[in-house]
Amino acid sequence: MMTMEKIVYRPARDELAYTFGGRMPVAHVRSGDILEVFTEDCFGGLVRGPADFPSQVCRMPYLNPVSGPFFVEDAEPGDTLAIHLASIVPARDWGVSSTFPHFGALTSTSHTATLQPPLEERVWVYDIDRQAGIVRFQATETDHTVDLPLEAMIGTIGVAPGGMQARPTIVPDTHGGNLDTPQLRAGTTLYLGVNVHGAMLALGDGHARQGEGEACGVGVEIATTTTLAIEVIKGEPTGWPRLETDNSIMSIGCARPLEDAYRIAHHDMVGWVGALTGLETLDAYQLVSQAGRAPIGNVCDPNYTVLAAVDKALLPAPASAYAGVHDRLRQLAVGLG
């Protein structure tokens, strides 16, 4: 039986990290521990109003800060770290979004070079009503407003990559990172392969909500108080990030071009379905082809993110993923109230 300790961490501004890897741990945690972590928004809290253009108030490469890393006792290369997101609560009653020159899916970039002028830089401020569960969009050029559901998520979460690497927090890859999928919400368990002694978990970049694909490259960016439960799964590697909810399993692929991210996610899902159900590879491929979903995480970051998702109810008598760790951690989170 796991023993539980609750660790509360609120970083000072100079303690925020901008890479996965290459950092000393801020705290040590163990399987079964609960972490309550304050995370800053992708702008480090510096964009607060329409006049705060990110290009002027932020300094590259100090964007997309994460809190951590946390050294996870007994986590070794070849293990898997399970992270259950118990709750994600906006830390302020406002969030921001923006457009940038040379950034986003619908503008020219340094790698998609065109002769059109750069996109205008603009900031949107969203009011957040945590009690009502509302995020309010206000157009900047007209008086149009619309209330959108508050669906808080963590955009960036990961472990240290292998090979003595330090990867910028804006990059998604096998170690996790800037995955930017709305599926990383409360109630979801994330599985990450451990690459270094202690795993070195870190997280940040909360969004009050985000559309699939994050078309402009920026969600409704918020600071959060995020509570999560962790467990080390010994001797079971995980090649690409995976997610599990009460109803679904999901594999994540990160790459450019977008179709390669799609292929990675679906290759992993076919293998995972086969392992859980005993289906032969082509039978699993056929089932995933007809029953699967492919939500897009982002199409703007240095790598793109695509998910392959399958409802558990459609799998023939599946075994519990990772020996039921999602249910264990969910019950642990329920015990927190």
C-alpha cells in the first residue's frame, strides 16, 4: 500500500524553469505522493492587458515557464511515470490570448516564408468566472461577447529527456513537453517514459480553455493551482506519451509534418490495443481505423501534436492499462475531496 505525503510548491519568479533537463530538482517526491503546484502562464504573468504586447514585455527565450523539476524517488530509465491530474484551478480571475507576427497556423513563418506582411500583434483579455465555469470572449473591434465553458488544462508537462539533453519547454516530444492538448484536464492520467534517474517532472502553461489545434498558437493562458498524484510503474517502458481517462485511452505523437505525428500516435495506439486485448496487429489496426478519433493538439509549436483515441467500451475485454494505475490514482484523488 502506498503511503501519501502532500507537497505544496509555489516557485519564486527566478525559480521557474524553461527547459526539461539541465536543472536541479526543487523537491523530492515518491509514488503515492500528492503535489499541489502553482504554475505561471506562458508569458510569466507579464501580459495583463491589451497594451502588454508579448514582444515588448517578454524576453526570448523566457516564455512558457514550468514549475519544477521534481525528483521522483525510485524512478529509473525503463520505468513509466503515471501522473494523475486531480484538479486544475485558475489562480486568477482573468486570462489572456494573443496573435504574434510570424507565429500561428494562419500566417507566414520563418519556415513557411511568404511576401505578405507579418500578422498584427494583438492581446485579448478574458474574464474568468470560476464559480459559473465561464470564460468570456470579448472581441477587440466590436462589442461582441460570448461565454465559453471553462475547461482548464495543462499545456506543458514532461520529464527530462535522455542523452543528457535539455529541451526548451516549448517543444513537445517523447518526453512530453508542450503537448497543448485539451485532453490534459482534471481526471486524466498521463503516462511518460522515464529517461533519467529521478524522472525530473515539471509542468506549467495552463489554459482556461483551448480549441483543438490551438490555431493562433495561444490558448486562454492562465496561472493555475494544479494538484496531481504520481506513481512509478517499474520495469515498463513507454515510448511516447499516453493518456487514460475513465472512458478512453489515447496515444500522443509529436512531429513535423502533421501526418508523421498522426502516424506515430496511431502506430502506438495499434500496439497498445493489441497488448491490452490480445488482438492480432492487423485486427487491432482495423478496429482503431473504424473506432478511433484523432484530436489535434497543436499545429504551431516546433513539433505538432496529434492524438489517437479509442473508447475503452469498444475494446474486446481489455486488460487494465498499466495494471489499473489510473483507477488507483483517481481514488487517491477522490480521497483528497
